[in-house]
Amino acid sequence: MRKFFKRSMLTAVASLSLVFVSACGSDSSNAPANDGGQGETPEETEVNYAERPSTVVIGTASQGGTYFIYGGGLAQLLEREFSITANVEVTGGPVHNMQLVNGKQQDIGMITLGPGYEGYYGTGDWTGADKLTDVRVAFPMYTTPFHWWALKNSGVETLEDMDGKRVGVGPSGGTSGTYLPLIHEALGLNVTPIQAGASDMTSQQMDGQLDVIGFAAGIPISAVSEVEAQRELNFFGIEGEQRDLVIEKYPFFYPFTIPAGTYNQLDHDLETIAQFNFGIVHKEMDPDFVYEFVKAYHENQELLKTTHSSAEEAIAEAILFNDSLPLHPGAIRYYEEIGIDLPEGVYPPEYKK
């Protein structure tokens, strides 16, 4: 089974960002793996590329989450560098974005690798065995760690304490809403999942309607910061045998450590799991525009970092966190131009060397 999470890449990115801390010392068997050939890609085809866009729609996720904030940074970049008007839209998250980009209902989407892999190869239950093969990866973003928090007076301090509780899991179609119920099920936890956006969940938690919130987004999550400014919180993640079990079942996860100080009340390193995020486009998007956009994206990283600190991880080499989903030819042109040796698995059927 080929590995598409590179320990050496994790080490390289970790040296540039405080939020990359974890998998370097772990066995590579705990890394997410490409089932290589589990779903067959289309044979080489011709693509009728669209004209250069004058406006774009950016698909994000719920308000209060990192995608929505990050989308605002992309919109600023497009306006400043290309005079393109960008509409930032709230969506259900990565699963929804895969569907919308594949159907040309949005131009730029944001995904985590799990929904990307399951969507492209049609392996996720949510796909109904349909393969979303018109999606192409364009650029890397950041790590999405999974973590949980409860009000301190709830007495909930661990995953086991959630048994029998009402747990917010994020919106339907998002990374959280898709994978947290699967994680809970894999661990044999009897919880009542409540699907809602980050802001809605935090309001429900402070009103006593939710016992716990689990969420996956670039850290720090602004909605969490709002809660901890008003209430005392317990944070917890997943480690040890529980983590090994989840990674074995869903190998696009990898070990991750959320550093102490990420939140004001987090006074210790928090062991958990994560997925990496990517920006996607439709395969018919103009290659020259994709090349110029990806180039501007990496050359204006400071702008994106002022939008959200997670953009510190958006270095060009982070594109290597994926070797199972096809890149857009315009993106390939940029990464090859700067000397990145791309894995064979990212060249799409329409690519001509």
C-alpha cells in the first residue's frame, strides 16, 4: 500500500509552523495511505478549457469556521492581483464542495483529503458510488486537527465521558459532520450527534443544549476563542490505542499535536488526529489562470497569514501531502517550474507532458 503522507514532508513543514508537531516520531504505518487503484481514473481525454474567469465563486463551510475566514483571504488575493470579483459562499464543507466543484456550481472549493479521496474514487458512503472525477487539486492549505471541548462544569474530560451525551459534530457535508460520527462509532461511543455550524454549536453549548462539541478546522478556531472568553473549558483529543484504531480504519488521518497555548485555556500539548486541506477547481478551468493564481497564492502568503494564521502552512512543498488526487495542469506547471518533484499519481488523465 503506497503512502501518500510523507514523514519527511511533515518534518519540513513542521520546521516552519508551530501547528505541525506530530507524526515525525511515529511509525509510518500510522500515516494515511493511498489504496492505489481502489478506484480507477478515467483514461486520457481531451478537455475543453473554459475562458479566463472575470468572477469566481469560492465555496467554504459554515460561518465561524476557518474555511469561511480563509475564503475571505482568497477573495482579497483575487481582487488585488487579478481584479476578479470573488463571492465567498457558505457551504456544508468539503463533501459539499467536492460535489459543487464537480458540478461547476462553484469555481474554487476547499476540501480535506478524506472527502477528496472518497469523492474522487467513489469510496465514501456519501457518494452513492458516484465518482467526482472532474475535480482537480490546485493548492495546499493547512492541517485540520480534530478536537473536542466541553464546559468545565460539565465534568466531561475525555472521549469516554461523552457516552450518552449530546455532541455537536459540525454541519452535514463538512469534514467534522462527516467523520466525527464515524470516529464515535469506531470507538463504540453512544452519543447523540447534533449537526450544525460552528457558531450555532457554540451558542447551543453556552445555552446548555449541547454537552460537547467536536470540530475539525484550522486552528485556532475563532468560535472556540469566543466561548473561552466567557466560560471555562475542557479540551480533549484522541491518542494511544484509540488513535491507532481510527487511523487503521480511516488511513487518510494522521497523528497530530495541538500545541499548548493554541487557546488561552489550553495549557498542555493535546494529542489528536488530523487531515490536510487543499484548494480545488474544476478540470476545465483555464490552465493559464490556474497557473497564475497558484503562483500568486504562494507569492502572497503573508496576505493570507493576516487573514488566518493557519496559512503559515501553505508553503509550495505542502502540495506533496497528496499523491492520490490529480492536480490541475496549470498547478502542475507552477510546481514543476519551481523544482518540486511531483508524484506520478497526481498527473491527471488529460495531462500531456
